Amino acid sequence: MGINPARSQGLSGKRSRPGDTHLQQNISTFLAQTDTIILGKSKQTRLALVCLMARGHLLIEDRPGVGKTTLAHTLAQLLGLDFQRIQFTSDLLPADIVGATVYDRESGRFRLHPGPIFSSLVLADEVNRATPKCQSALLEAMGERQVSIEGETRPLPDPFFVIATQNPDSQLGTFPLPESQLDRFLMRLSMGYPDSGAERELLRGEDRSTLLRRLGQPALSPDQLRKLQDQVPKVHVSEALLDYLQALIRHTRECGRFRHGLSPRAGLALLRTAQAWALSHGRAAVLPEDVQAVFLPVATHRLEPKDDTAFEARDELVREILGQLSIP
């Protein structure tokens, strides 16, 4: 759907203007460096950064070998974040995620052996292969940014970001993600196959891990990332823009094509993500195009078609909503 610039300015309530110039330059550097590692996926890498700026967690649903793990490694490297990968399997225990207390004979005390969840960026690989008990342990960490070990609550690092992957062919596996777990993910992305040009460059180029080691200093430090996260809620949202956002949410509830429409929490997620998307482009106010840019990754995994046969076309059903509603 096309957007009239004059109408967009009215919806924003003020003229767009760049924020902190230094931080904007760092964002541009981050995206440029990421594009040298993840070829032909500029929008996906920007969405991943926006997800982190909005203090959310990311679900990547795609087949093996399309760059899901490489994206997680690239984010950690370019943002200077501690990184841990957890391979989810049916025999994984909650203690393998959060850690456990172990008796130390020398001191005569129990000491905490922290699990991999105590990292700034955690890759939960094939998350739907884990038992519900392990998924619940991850759920608390994602939702509360803390974990409970032996009755004691321990905070997680700040920033804290979970990237979870699952293979769509395994959706009918033993432990599919429940709705409550899916809703904890701010976004769902699919990497997809690279286009012909990007794939040729990938085939002729060096190994991605070798290129990652050459990147050098992070493009954004953890402190700069926290500054961006603090700026996101300050991005201006006009009343007219809120009317448009509410119309989208209401349509998912009333169109009759989904079992349940978007929840109020999903609406807050959509708003915050649109603010982060606008900030990533150096704008101080949200435009309708910002909401449209993030609507699919925020809404798709939260909407289940009533017709089971339409599940494979879920992305298209959600995309059609943008074309059915005009800007108020």
C-alpha cells in the first residue's frame, strides 16, 4: 500500500528528524558490516537489530543451513555481547539452561554454577525439541529477565536477548511451542534462500566464521545499545498513528479468519517495534510505513488461521490485512 508523504507527516505529528548522530552512524556501520556476513538479507538483519533495540526476543523459523546460527554469531560479535548456544534436545534438563548449586567441600558451602542463560545473547537452537519443563525455564528467563535457582531469584545480564530457532518441518514434533511461549517472542523471522547474486558471492567467498573474526571492534557497544533501548519509548507516536495501529489490531479480531485476534500485549509489542524501526532510520516519530514494516514479523506467529488448511498461507493472510485497511 502506497503512503502519501504529506499524510505520513500528519500521522507522525511532527517532522522526522535524526536522533543522536553518533549512534545513527554506528547503526549504519553495524548494518553495513552485517551485510558482508549475511548476504542479501538486509531487512532481516535490520529487523533483528530492531528486535534487540525494543528489548524483545527473536524466533527464527526456517530450514537448516540458511544462516540462522550465523546471524546470532554476527549480532553477538558486532554488539560486543557474551554469547552462548544451547542445543535443545528431548533429554535437556532445566539445570542445563539456568545452572545449579553444587556443594563445595573446601568452603563447606553451596556455590552456584551458572548455566548458559547467564549470557547477554543466547541462541536456543531447535527450541521446540525440548520438554515443556525446559521451555518453562526459558519462558521465565525471557519474560521476567531473571531465573529461580533453589528458591533464589537471580537477575540476568542487561542487555539480555534470546534468539530461538526451529525447523518448520519439525512443527509436528514431540513438544511444539505453546501459545504462551510464542507470545514471548517479539518477532518471528524467516531467513529464506539467498537470491542468485548473493548465493554466487557466498559460493565464491570465504567461510563466514573467518570473515567474522576479521570484523574487529564491535560496531555498537553494550552501553550504546542500552542508550538506543532507552530512546525507543521516546520516539513520538501521534493520536492518528495510534488510530491506525488500533484499526489493524481490531481487524485481526473481527475479520473472522483467525482463531484469536492480537492481544493487548501484542499491540504493545507492535507499537514498541514500530518505534524501534523508526529510530533505526534516524526518525524521531513513527510513520505508518514503520508499522507496516514490522507488522508481519510481530503479528504472524501470534495469529492462527481458523482453517487448518490455510496455515501454510498464514503469512499471506496477515499481509493481506495491510492492503485491506486504509490509513485513517
